[in-house]
Amino acid sequence: MLSERIKAIPLGYSCVLFQNKKYGVTRSNFNKGKSIKVYAEELGGNDFISFNFYITDKTEQLKPCEMPHAKVINFINNFHLLE
């Protein structure tokens, strides 16, 4: 489920709604999609979410960047893509 939610974020730049606030999100893939970098910044505010997601043959690993793991999980599970 976690990988599906992360992969639902379009490559490049997009906007999402999270906790009734708009965030600009950038998703980049590396290593043929085995490494994913996501950076989300609250538009008009000062909050941000940053993490890497790694996919190996045996496991998947979520690595938040200098923030609580729970904050990143909350974002991944609750953002809504805006179009």
C-alpha cells in the first residue's frame, strides 16, 4: 500500500491537498525507479515533507529526511492529488 501511494504521486511537479493545505510536490525517480525522492512544501506556509523510498528485491525502505517517520507516513496516507 505504501509503495502504491508513493507511486501515485506524478513524476515531476504536482500539487496536493494535505490537512486542508496545498503543497507543491516534486517526485524524482532514480536507478530505474528503484529509488524515489519526494519533497513537498506547503504553499504559502513553512511546513515541508521530505523522504526517500528504496525498493530492493527483498524489501522496501522508507527513509524520512530529518523528520519523524510518523509525519511522513501521515502525509503519504492522507494527501489528495489536485488536478
